[in-house]
Amino acid sequence: MIRKLAWLLIALSVVAIVAELFALQLPTLRWPFNVSREIPALGWQGEKFIPVFGYLFWLVGILAGAGLLFKFKPGYKLTPITERRLKRFKENRRGYVSFLILIVMMVIAALDHVIVGNEALAVKYNGKWQFPAFVLEQPMGKDFGLEGDAALTKPNYRKLKLAFEDADEGNVVIMPLVPYAPTGDTQSTQTSPLEKREDGKIYLPGKDEVFSGIAIRLYDPRNPDRMHTRMQIRDGLLDKETNGWSATGERVLSVSYSAGEMVEDTLHWTGEGSVDEFLTAGDALPIRQAFANPAPPLPENGHLLGTTSQGYDVLAYLYGGLQVNFKAALVYIPLIYTIGITVGLLMGFFGGTFDLIVQRLIEIFSNIPFLFVIVIVSGSVPDQWKGLAPVLGILVVFGWMGMTYLMRTAALKEKQRDYVAAARVIGCSTPTIIFRHILPNAVAILVTLVPFSISGLIMALTSLDYLGYGLPESYATWGRLLKDGLDNLSASWLATSAFLALVATLILVTFVGEAVRDAFDPKKFTTYR
């Protein structure tokens, strides 16, 4: 199993590097290269920008996979105690099922813009296929027959799909399952059907309740931007201002109503033909309720969980937040454990003056107010540097200290064992004794800590984003969604979505942590006589 994972890591690393060389954007594998492009200091600018960080990241992946293959040679078998631990972990059904669910969530998050995104997976135009979501150089509107200003910009693929369907010329646009980007993809006015009944009043569909609010008539119900008229309704009747637009988008009508009757001397008509013809044509169009952002869940519009106050699709936003949490964990956990394990083992092994000095330094760092540091860094970091890296950097600076004392205790205990004395006698070096002999005997402590460290990281990121000191708005975060929901209490779907996603993830991670802790509990394998 370990060798299969090693080969998979090597294969993914090679595919990522080859894809970058051919200017391809593969799901998740593109992330380190995009980080280099977002932070120019992580690349090299020559005639062509080279994303150095991305290449180094996947080179480390190749080396790590090769190291695992070298360590775990063919025919390698797990020790009996490890097999018993795995068996006990699987016997904890709650923890094991939670682990499988988290694996599925990771796979879904790794699919990236194949699942959620506003770029077309494939476009067939005039018999030629293009794949905009998977290439670095995006095609322009002119490549798909668009004219005017739209020809020189990246097309809106959702609108392009509607245009192709209306033209019915065999052109095709294939969009992701959720055709909205997590951020930067503001949605226009959302609508839902209303009913105009025989008494001339407008009602909520399927109810005897008259409607009050904003209503619109659309030339195309699939495109809320193409409005025919926009009306204010009170107690089911036209009230106050009504505006109208031509099919080309020009405003041609402005008139005021009171209790359904037109107010004299308020009519302004600049369109072709008569205003009566315009209004009669509008009566043939369905009337719909207009929702400003945040809009409630409207499955017929494609927004299963509604939109945020910025107009972002909530489901896509939750997906983006899940990706941020997984990416942060994949960077944060190895860093803090590498630092914490190394420092803690050195403290316990050498002891004496070195141990005392490091303990005092840890105490000093521990008393630095974390939130103040975040506030200072948030205000001093230039906008082009803001992102996941600085926030994770601060979390790493404060996150490694907790486990040093656990590893120090383990090293103090283990260095008195006979196997350490035997290693010294045969001439093993200090690093070999510490990392090859002592560390494997303390691995149970580390494994049981990992799930709870992940929970702490997710809570830290959510808290910082809720307070406004976390990631910039270009990142989708659950903390900002929760804040948006509490700022708009009438939009209950915002806070509910963020809360359920956060709690469900933390519960799953906690269940896994409990199962790992039970599996590595030495008392489970001890028999007292």
C-alpha cells in the first residue's frame, strides 16, 4: 500500500511538471504553479516567467516518493503491532467511516474546476473542440464568433452556452457540475415565478397571498439581464415607478403608478411604436419576483443554496472554502510537525543548557499576543503579498511549540533505553540515534495529535476570517460566509450553510482523531497478570 502511494505521488508530480511545460491547467496539480504566479518573488522573470516554487514543490514530491520506495522495498510487511493498530482503527466504525468520508471529500476537492468553476470544460465551435478550463492561455470571444467588445475579452461561458442553444447550429458548451466560480463571479438579479390572476392582482405562486416587492418581466427567463420591465408591486398592484427596456437593452419607459393606476404626467416614452404596444407585448411575458443579493435558494436558477451578499453562489463558495482548508492543512501540518519534532527531540536528547535556553525562548514566544501579531501583519503586508502564505506563516510560527514538550518528554525517556546505548556503542551518529531510533518509538504521540491539529487549524482560519484578519476576499472562506450570514440575519441560508459545513467537518475530523487515539492506546494491547 505504501509503495502504491509512493508511485502515485511520483506519477502526479511528473504529470504536474509535464502539464506546466505544455501550459496545461490540471485540477489541483496547477496550484503550486499558480501560487508562483500570484507571488512573483516565488518565480523567476526572464523572457518568460518561470514558476520556480511550483517546480520545486513537485520535485520534492518526486524525491519524497523515491524515498518511500527506497525505505519500503518490495515484500515489505508491516509489524504485528502496526497491523493490530490498523485493525483496531477499522473496528471503530464511527471513526473509520468518518475517515472514508474525509477521503471522499478530499478527492472531490482535488477535482477543482472540473466540479466547480465558470470556465467551460469543453467548447465545440464550427466542428473544432477547445478546452478552456485546462489551458493557461484562455481563448477570447472572437474564437467563438462573438463580436464587438466581447470579441476581445474572455467569454462568459454560461451566456455562450445559452447563445449556442438558441442558435441550434451544432455548437456545444460543456460546463462544470456547478457552473460558478467560488469568488469573483457575481451573479445578477435572481428571479422566481409569480402569478397574475383574473382580479388583476399579482400573487405568490400556489398561494392566496398577494405579492409586495420588486417584479420584472424578462425577454429571456434564462437571462435576468435582459429585462423588459421592472415594477414595484404593493398589495398585488403596480405602485410607484415602473421602468422598461427595449430588446437591445436601451431604457425606453419610465412611468409611475398608484394602486394599479397610472399617475398623470409621469409617462416618459422614447421607444419605437406606441407605449400601449410595448406594455401589451410585456403582458405576454411571464412576471417574476426579483431578488437582490443575497438571494434565497432557487434551484430553477441553478443556485441550490442561494447567493451571498456579494452575489457569489453559496455552494461554489462552500466548495472553495473546503479547498482552502485542505490546502492549508497539507502545508501547515508537515511544517509544524517537522519543526516541533526536531526541536523537541533535540531538547530532550541534549538536555542541560540547550534545553533550558530553548524552553525560555518557547515561553517568550508563547506569551506574544497572537491576535495582535495578526492585526499588525494584516495592516503591513502589501496587497500583492496577501494570501494564504502569510497567514499560514504566522500560524506556523505559533503552532509548533505545543508538541515540543511532548517530544522532549519522549526523548528524555527513550534516551535511557538499552537500544540507545547499543546504538552509541556501535558508533551511530547523533542524528541517526535521534531520528532513526528514538523518533519511531514516539510516533504514536504524533499520529494521535494530527487530527486535532487539523481541527485547530480549521477553527483558527475560520475565526480569523470571521474577524476580518484572515485571507483576502479573493479566497472563499467559511469564516467570511458565517460573518456574512450574521450580518444578514434575514438570509438564514448563509449562516446555516457555513455552520453546517464547519460543524460537519470538525465532527468528522474529531471522530477520526478518537479512533486513531484508541488504536494507538498501548493499554489496548497490555495484559495484566
